[in-house]
Amino acid sequence: MKSLSVHEINKPRNRRLRKKLRIAEFREFGIDIRIVFCRESISLDAALDLWIDFVESKGWAFGGGGNEGGESFSGFICHPGRGTLTEPDLLAIQEWSKKQDWIRGNITLSLQDAWHPNEQ
């Protein structure tokens, strides 16, 4: 799907087109995430396995990764079909991360439009 500019998003359209373009009341949000972990306590592969297990348990999809030997991984979380993530989903991620001793410090989260990243 083509990413629309702010001007294109704000053009008047009928309900069918707004739904097809996933704009206005049909916007879908995902979460941009970055997790910094302690390399001494866990490998990148093990950290990603734990993270993906959590994401899949929520019925979400994750695209992203990290560099072997690095101390972080990042990506985007969204619903695999139609649907949007919300503030309670951000809170669920924060609660889960607090229980993980391998995560160092805070994780970076931001809720953003999954289809039109130029528009906030």
C-alpha cells in the first residue's frame, strides 16, 4: 500500500475509501520498539526467542532484529491482520519487560500509525 502524505490523508473521502486506505476512523497503530539487554547474561538469539514468545502469546506480529554481538534489538509490532494496538498494549509490554532480568534499563516504545508513518 502506498504511504500517503499528510495532505493526501486529510482529503475528504467516502467511508469505503477511508476504510480501504486505513485512515481517519480506520487508522491502525503499531508499536516501534527498541530493547537494550545485558550481553553478559543472555545472547541475542535467546533474547529474541523470549521476546517473540511474548509477542506471539499476545497474538501480535513482530518484524525486526539486531546485530550479533550487539546489546539491543529493535523492530515494529502490529496485528497480523486488521486491527490496532493501543495504550494498554504498551502497558502490557512495559509490565512484561519489568519482569525480565536480562533487559537493561528502560525499553523505548512509541505508538505510531502502522500504514502511514509520515502522519502523526
